[in-house]
Amino acid sequence: MSRIELAPEVADDLDRILDHLLKHEVADSASRIHDIIRAIDVLESNPLIGRTVRADLRKLVIGRGARGYVALYRHIAEIDTVFILAVAPAPTGRIIADLIAGRKPDIDIAAFSPDRFQDYFWTGNGQNRTASTVTG
């Protein structure tokens, strides 16, 4: 079974999702967060289930429609570990329409930009591989 590691930013992602659900008075807000976590747990037994985004990244589609989310992750086979890098609401027509019309979407999509990962790189080799960030 693969080990699952969450990037520190994932807690912020889940907080943003929960805040959005509470702001819109969604009755089952807490259960939606639980559903996301339960879906991510599937990666323990099937780390390659997500769609390849690029050579080293995959995305796991969670739920559908208004309950749809995406988890961006990386699986490092040498250490049998899945690193969850981000969780975000799945793109919706409303967000796309807002962007096309030049309006600011209800959800702060800047927090989910792939640019937030540009400073991540992998150091070490084999069993000693660790996630690091570039500083300075």
C-alpha cells in the first residue's frame, strides 16, 4: 500500500473549500470534506488511478457536478508514496464564464495556480528522496 503525504498547502485548500461551502450555506459541508479525504485514501491501494497531467503529475477527479473536486498529486514509485499537492473545486461553467466576461469568480482561483509548485523539486535518490523547496 502506498503512503499518502499531504503538502502543507492542502490544509489551506480544504479550509477554502469549507469556507466556500459554509458561505453558501451548503447543508452537508462537513461530509463533502470527508468525501474528498475518503477519495484521496483510494490512492493508497491504487496510486496510478488519476489521469496524467504531465509526466510527473496526476489528477484525481473526485465527485461530480456541484460536488466535483480535483486533487493534484505526484506518485514516487521508488518510495511508494503519493504526495497530494493541491485540492480544488473542479472547474465549472460559471467560473469560466466569469473569467471570459472579465469578472472575478466567487472562488479565488489564484490559490490553485500551478505556479505555486514552481519552487518544489525532489532531492536525494531512492529511499532517501524528500520534498524540498527552493529558498532565496
